[in-house]
Amino acid sequence: MKKLFWLLWFSGFISYAQTDFTRIYHPIINEAELAIVDTSYYEALEFYKEAFANVEKPFAKDYYNAAICATLIDKMPLAFDFLEKIVEKGYQVKNFRKDNFFKTVADTCKQWAAFEKRALLIKPHIDTELSDSLRKIYQHMHLPPFARITPQLRDYYKTHNKDTKWVPVDSLIFMKEMPKLLLAQVDSLRKVNDTKRVIATEEAFMKTYRILESVGFPDENLIGLNQETPKEFLVMGSYIHSKSFLLENTFIPSILSSALSTQKGPDIDIMPLIKQAIRDGRAHPAIISWLMNYSPDEPYTMGRVLVFQVRLENNTPCPNNKQTENPEQFFWRKEKPSILTEHEINEKRQSIGLEKLEDTYKKAFFKARPTPFLIYTGIYQAELSYVANCEMMEKMIAGAVLIR
């Protein structure tokens, strides 16, 4: 019996170790997110439960979305289970009270205090030393590489900024009627700063690359989650405006994308390493969009949607156009493939766990309106236009898709 137990345990371990997230996790998560787009929260929750059962360490943002779904359909014990999984990744339980969605739940749910007590007992197994090292590399890369300005420039700045409280000491700014000699000095020192910035970025890349070679891709289970105060964050190439505190640590993609976007970027092909990390569930497929300067392949950069709302200036509908009867109606226009066919694009996207273009466009439109859910893929640009007459309105929405 004991031998059978260990055999079952070992076989389960091997199955998790050989898990390919691009095949048995992300496609199911995509279905869950599409169900969220359709406000089918019961269905979304079932998809999430199926995806979580397939892998050992699901992504925190998926636990978060599943917890919201469970909350919306009044399954709080299940929601608390998901939130505890997030705390296990090093997330501070107190931050849920600052979250745009769960702060209201915390104030109104009678079971919340008991959940917090349980969550405070959870001891995450996070490599804080590695996390701190990556943070220092990231911060050092973004330090302004000031080259000390010349005495002539400093005297000129002070003389011509007598009425200004702030006097630039080590800043390099062009000023009107500045002598040519000083203009040349500013230009020269700016070039020095640019060179310093490139060197610092490449040094950060090499330090990070050595970490990747040594321990693999440092995922959220290893270095924890971001604990910073949320703003309008750009996460994995897509703006998150949910005001959620739960965001991935983006040290790695930020360092890599900054280095690879320089004109003299390191001559190292990191894409095989990144794709393996995606298959292993250590990096989200949306990380590809962070590296699009390095990998400008159309399949990975497409998915942008221009969401726009068209209104007549007097707010009256066009008499012969049923599409514009509702002045609050939204439209959207997607990109057109220029190199590959949509079928070819979808094959390449799905090979790394990204959804088909049809699905990412739906998500992009969904994200154009406020939502508490964290969905990485799909990029939108919102726009509202007032037009003078119905003819102009018809031209503007030609080729657009009506969203009802």
C-alpha cells in the first residue's frame, strides 16, 4: 500500500513537471476570460477550476479573477480559498482592503475578518534575496546618469533663472538665446549621458541573463508579487485600470525590453529561454508584447483595438441609420494583417498560449470600459468624437464593428 502511495505521488509529480501551460492551461483560461466578457460568471468559474486542476502553480491574476467570479455569485468560501492561494505567493493580505473590488467586500462581508486571521498565518516561500537583487538591478538601470555640467553652464543657468525658485544644477536643458558654445556643451554632455544610460542598461541585462541561466525565469512563486501602490499600470503590454494592488513583479520583462530596445542591444537570443518559461508556466505569454522591439513578429504584437464613440453635435440620431439611434453606442475597429493571414497569425499565437485574434479583440473592447478583472491581452485606445452631420458619421464608422 505504501509503495502504491509513493508511486501515485511520483507519477503526479512527473505529470506536473511535464506540464505545458500553452496546451492545458492558457486555452482554458482564455475560455474563462471570454465567459467574463459575456458576464457568465458561473461558467467562468468552472473554467477556472478546470484550469487550476491541470497545473501545480496557477497564476495569481487568474486566482484573483476567479475570486471575483466566486464573490459575484455568492460563493465566498471558494473566493477565500482563491485569495489564500494569492497570499501564498507573498501577497500581503492587508492590500486586499485597498483593492478597488475587494475593499467593498471586506467592509460588508461578515466572514472577512476570519479570512484575514487565517491568511496572516500563511508563510510564503519567497526568495527575498533574489527579489531584492532584481529590484536593485532594475533601480540602478533607471538612475539618471548625470554628467556633471561645466562651470560655464552652471553660471549661465543661475544667471538666467534668477526669478525661478528651482535652479537646475546638474540638469541639461536648452534655453533661448543660449550661446553656441554652451549649446555645444549641452549637446555633448547629453550624448555622454546617453552612453552611460546604454552601458547601465546592458550591464543590467547581463546580470539578469546570468540569473535566468542560473535559476531559470524568476516567476511570482519565486520572487513574489508587486506590493506597490497602483496607478495606471502598463502590465504585460496592456494598461490595467482596475486599481488592483495585485500585479506581477515586472523587473525581468522591463530590464530585458529596455536592453533589447537599445540600438546596440546585447547580441543574445533570449527568445528560446522566454518561450520555455512560457511553456513551464513561469512567464505569462503576454510577456512577448514587452519584447516586441526585439521580436516584432506580427502575431505577438497584434490585438490593438480602437474603441470609439460617435455622436452628433446636437445629440440627435440620424433618421436613416439604425446603428446610430443610440447616442451611447460604441464601435470598434481592429488591425488588418499585413504580412500573414489571420489563420497563420492564430497558429503562431496559439503555439505560445496566446488566444486567437478574434478573442483578443473581444477582450480589448471589454477592457476599454472600467472593470475589476485583470486581463493582460488585448490593447485598446478609446476615443470619443462629435460630428456635425449624419453623412460624416457614416464615413467615420465605415468598416467598424458595432458592439451592442
